[in-house]
Amino acid sequence: MPVAVFGWLLGPRGGLLFGLLGLPVNILLFHWVGNVGYNQLLVHLVGAGVTTLASVGIGWVRNINVRMRSQAESLQQEHQLLQKEIERRTQAETALRRANTELQARNKELDAFAHTVAHDLKNPLGIITSYSELLNGDGLEMHTEELELIFKEVQKSGRKATNIIEELLLLSSIRKEAITTRPLNMAKIVAEAQGRVALMIQAYQAEIIYPQQWPQALGYAPWIEEVWVNYLSNGLKYGGEPPRLELGATRQDNGVIRFWVRDNGLGLPVEAQALLFTEFTRLDEIRTKGNGLGLSIVRRIVEKLGGQVGVESDNVPGQGCTFYFTLAAK
């Protein structure tokens, strides 16, 4: 027992100390006993040496155990520090990717502004300027019919320029504006959107079919109105002759509602469908007109509200396209 105590508590030095203390004890013990045979003395000394070595060995094992435990604790601390460093770098990389994504989005918006101002806004403003110069020079000599035609073109170009500016402002506000989603009165929103395209409906002599009831979804009413205005105006422009638009909503199994507009136009091929919701897309060679921002704004609005947009078409004349967007159900 003393062998283990000295060795384990004090290490190899404790074992040697046990041997040094045991030596005078043995000498005194043999002196007190008296006559002791050589063999007995030798056996006793060998036993004392063995116990001393055992104590030293126990102390050595103890030192190894302490050193290994210390190394294990050190490795654990280094591992924890490494984990913290990895987490810090991961967070930094995540923040960097997020910042890079935001920067790319802002660059796209800057491209949208620059492209639209340079190409789309320049055209109607150029028409207004040209007709103004013409009126300034020869306006007094023109016939009433010519003046009426010029004024109509000026008004048309002015409305187009105004619409482009409003779309640019809306595009900018989508990213910056913090909104709170609320239950939507979809019937009222659709009615407001229809009112904004009432002249087009009249001009195209369109038929529009609505559901009797709308399921309630969560969103931001002013933005959703813009979505419907875009979908309705596209359906009116590119539907059949006359256009027939059917509006509806379908509940999905994943807790969202899919709102849609189906027209009776020519339809679109698959390759064209993939491009419709990107900035500046002009599918004039297919059938799409406009300044290339409307459907991209729709996509940004719906995605910011947590939904998705898309178009489906079998590219069959008369069966047209189905434009849709999704919102969370209330």
C-alpha cells in the first residue's frame, strides 16, 4: 500500500523516496532483530529494491497518465479554439456571400435603371421633343386633323414615359421598403387592378372571368395589385381576338395558394417561358412587347413576399398561357 501511495502521489521521485526511507528502517529492523542470515538479508534487500522499483514504476505510470491527460486537455482546448475559428470564418464567408448576393442584386437594379433610361425612356421622350419642335415651328399652319394626331402621339408617349418612371420607382422600392404581410382582400385588389386597365379592356373588347370567392392569402396589397395589373395587361395584349381571360386560385398541399391568369392567345414555347421573368427581356420576335421590366418586377415582388412566379403553356394557339404566382395561405 505505501508503495502505491508514494509512487502515485509523488511520482518516480516518490518511489525513490520510499526506497531511501525504507533503507534505514530495514537497517534498524535488522539491528533490533539481531542475528539474521545472509540469505534472509539478501532476500529482504531484494524485496525492498523490488518494492522501490514498483513505486518508481507506479510514479512513472502516474506521470505518463498526468502528461497524457494534460495533452488531451490541451488538444481539446485547441480543438475548441479551432472550432470557434471555423465557425467565425464560416459566419464571415456566409456574410460575404450574402453581401455579394446583395451587391449583385443592386448591380442588376443599376443595370435596370441605366438600360431603361438609355433605351426605353429615351424613345417616348424623343417623340415628345420632336413633336414639340414641330409644333413650335409649323403648328400654326397645321390642319386640325394633323394637330389631333400629334397630340394623341404626345399623350401616348407621355403615358409610356410615366409608366416607365413608375416602374423604376417601384423596382427601387421593392428592395428598400420594409413591409408587413397581412390578410388580403383579393376581390378588392383584383377590382382595383381591373380599374387600372379598364381602357384596355374596353379597347380590346375583352371578356374576363372571375371566381365567385377568393381564398385568403398573406401579402402586401399595393404590390399584389401591381402583379395583377401586369398579368391582366399581358393577357389583354397577347390573348386571342377578342381576349378571354380567366382568373382563379388553387390551394396547394404545401400551405400556399396559387393565383393565376389564363388567356386564349397563341401560347409560348418552352425556351421563351424561361426568359419571361428576367430583366429587359423583349420577346418581340415571339410576341412580347413592353419595356422589359413588368414581369421582372412581378418576380421580385412575389419572391420578396416568399412566393414564386411562373408561366405554363403548351404552345398551342387558342390555349394561350397561364401566368401564376403563389402566396402563403392565411
